[in-house]
Amino acid sequence: MRAVRWLLNFLLVLLTLTLLLTGILFLLGNPQPVVLDLLVVAWQPSAALGQWLLAFLLCGIAIGLLAGLALSGAFRLRRQRR
């Protein structure tokens, strides 16, 4: 049982390092500056394409995690009431 826990922790660290390395390589491979047109305000932020895409990806992951936690909490409450 202890070996399985160690293996899962090792795989989690390996996955995290792989995603970090992939993100860094993605940022280095897409240095072209891109302006984000917000259509509502005159302020137009400019950053590298890789930064925009990774920022939107991280925001989507965070929103998905929060929505999943909220839904699982709602299902648990509903199950406990029965």
C-alpha cells in the first residue's frame, strides 16, 4: 500500500513538472506580441501570444475546478438530505 502511494505521488510530481516544462516551452515558442481588443474600453493590453493562451487556459481550468467543486457540493448536500 505504501509503494502505491509513493508511485502516485511520483506520477503527480512528474505530471506537474511535464506540464510546467510544456508551458515554458509554449511561452518561448510564441513570442509574437498580440493586442487584445476588448471592444468595450479603449484600453488594449499587449502581451506575447503564448502568455495570452496560457492565461486563458489557466482561467478556464480554475473556472472548471470551481464549477466542479460547486456541483459536487450541491450533489453531496442533496444526497445528505435524502
